[in-house]
Amino acid sequence: MWWEHYGRLAAYVRERGGIPAQNESREARVLYRWVENQRRNHDAGTLTPDRVEALNVLGE
């Protein structure tokens, strides 16, 4: 499930050039909330290193 969401986010970033804004569209809103949850997981120390690296690649 995590990698499925990640794939959708990666496709969005490739197509639009950046992380979605909250109010762009329904799809963007869903992805925005997912990214926010990943940030919270990271802050809590529960995001695995492979997932941290995968997300960091999108931000480069």
C-alpha cells in the first residue's frame, strides 16, 4: 500500500514538477495528506530508512 501511494506521488511529481498543493485537485489533496502523514511518521521515527530515501529522491 505504501509503495502504491509512493508511485502515485512519483508520477505526480514527474508530470507536474513538484509536490502537490493541498487545494489543486482531489488527487492532489489525497497525495498532500499522504505526504503530511509521512512527515509525521518521519518526525516520530517510524518511517523506515528505505522510505525516507525514496521520498528524498522525489525532493531532489
